[in-house]
Amino acid sequence: TESVFATRNHQDHQFLRKRVFKTYSMSSILSMEHLIDEVVDLSLRQLHCHVMDNRPVRLDRWTMFFAYEVVSNLALGHLKGFLERGEDVNNIIDSNHTGFWLNANVGYLPGQSRWFSNYYFLWVMTKLGSNFSAISDWIDGAVANGRRGHSSISRGPDLLQHFLNMSDGGGKPVSDEEVASEIGNVLGAGADTTGILIMATIKYLIENQSDYCRLQREVDAEHRRLQLSAGQEIRYTDLAKLPFLFAVVQESLRLHPSIVYQLPRESLKSGTTIRDQLIPPGVSISVSAAAVNRSVDVFGSDADAWTPQRWMEQNAGGGGDSSFTLESSLMTFGRGSRGCIGKNLALVEAYKYTASFVRNFDASFIDPKKNGTVISYWFAKIEGVDVALTSRLA
């Protein structure tokens, strides 16, 4: 089945992207916000259990559990159990990581896609701990349950229902394979990336405690202003107005793009010239988000430093060009027609989780010298972030 991420045909891509564009619009994502809140609350309860038991938290695993659970709740119609069980259910997360590692390392080889359906290859990967069949079975089961109407009507709209209601190019209902493809897209491209974004954001805050405290004050003040009860989550529309939260998330997106693999594109048939450099027609070209995001021409001489204030300073300039320059130069979500279609979902998750986390907890590294390791292949995955949490709420 052709995928919006994989197709090279421009017309096919336009159709496939247009078909789900409204599904990923901000208004559509916010209609599902209660389903995201459900996962935020579950995550917080699990972290509070660690506090009560005086247990350290391997935060990179828990932020990944959160991101996968959100996708499960929205795109597969139920909670999978990553958070409830506190584990990688059926080794789904690590198997997904293995798949992307293979794509990054052997994806350029002719015929490599056939390996993933080869019985002996899958048998070897299973022996090594991967479980690709668990992912496909999970997705197929969600499609079947959706077709039978097993997802609760009281949940309201979710991604799965949107996918099931799609039409093909002839106006007919889409096949199960097409629905499964869309679920696979958001699972593959929307879970790890968001989990990494959230982990990077909190890691930078823990490393910069003055910023952590500043964000706590901003979120606390907003919670009081809205007169919410202790357990109520601040709505995204209110969080989006908080200037320092915006600055923190933007700076995290800039310094630590979740995807560092340079997704190749084919140059125009006519070729082009960029800064006096001739790009011949029909060649593979790509750009590094990590490099663009640290351009000193755009972000200044401190482009390698964590400085969230840069985003507030550019917004305080009275609506000049600086705001446009910084945001338009950020390459984390890509640009143009191939830009990340799930950007709105990622931002809603990152804003809500980060705000809820700092409001609920003070956090520090168990060992300041061991604040995590970045493993880069397709993703820039952060591993080994052990933190101590202290509850701020009675």
C-alpha cells in the first residue's frame, strides 16, 4: 500500500496528504485532547508511585511509554498498557527502533524491503529480541475492531475513526490495508519523535534549574488564574499562550531534533542552483536539521547553547522580522509539502506533558555526571536518564 511518507509520485503524495490533512489539523487534534489528558494523568500517577516508594525514575523510558500510549489511545482505539505495566509491551517499542535502525543502515541496498517479509530474516530478528509481527498484529487487530465498531462511541472522535472514514481516489471506502498504513505512519513517525522531544525538553530543564523554576512559576500562575482544581490539566489553548513554555519547547526542538537521518529528496528535473552551487537534475540531496538549527547566521554566535530566552527576545521585538526568521528557519519538522503532517499532535503532547511534569515534580539527576547518552541512527534517541523526583503537590 502506498504511503504518504514513502511515495515519490507528486500527485499520489498530494492526494494521500490531503486525505489526512484535516485529521491532523489543530482543531481536529484538540477535539481529541481529552484522550491525551487521559494518558497524561496515567503517566503522572505512575511517576507519583515512584515518589511514594522513593524509587528513581528511568525517565527516557517513561516519556517513551507516554508517547506510545498516546498513539495507542488515538490511533488504535485503546490503551496498550505501556504506562499501566511500566514496560515495553510485547517488545513493540524496541522492535520499532530496530526497524528504523535497519532502514537507516541497509535502506539504500537494492531489494532490501523484501528482507522484512522473508521468513528466515524475521525468525533471526525474533531470536535477537525483535517482534515485528506483534506490531502488525496489533495494527490489524485495531482495524478489525474499528470495523466492528468496538471503539467506544463515548470516546468521541479519534484518529482511528478518521482513518476508517477515509475514501480512496474513486470515492469508495478505503481498504483495511490503507487504514493499517495510516496507523503505521503515526506509530512509526509520531511516537518516538514525540517521546524524544519531551525527554530532551525535560533534560534541558533539569540541566538548567533556573529555567526549570521559571517554567514552574509560569505554569503555577496559569493554573491559579484559571482556578483549576489540583488534578485538572491546563488546556492546550491556554498553554500555547505561555511565553516561556513556548520558548522552552522551541529551543528543545532546535537543539535536539528527534530525527537526525537526512531524508533524501530528488532534485528538480531542471536542476537548480543554490548559493552558486549547481545541483544537477535527478540527484539525491538532503539537509541536516541539526546543522540548520544551529546556524550562526540565523541563531547567533551562541547557536550551540541552550538559550530559550532567544525566542522571547525575538517575540518582544514588536512584530518585526526576527520572529519569522527563527521559526521559519527551524527544520525539525521539515518544510514545504513534505513537512511533518503530525506537527500539531507533537506540540500538543509536548506542551501538556512538560507543563504537567514541572507543576507536579521537582527533578534532579541521580548522578549529574550521567545525564543520558544520545544514540543516533535514524532518531537521536536519549537513553539512561535516571532522575529523582519530589512531589510538589499534596
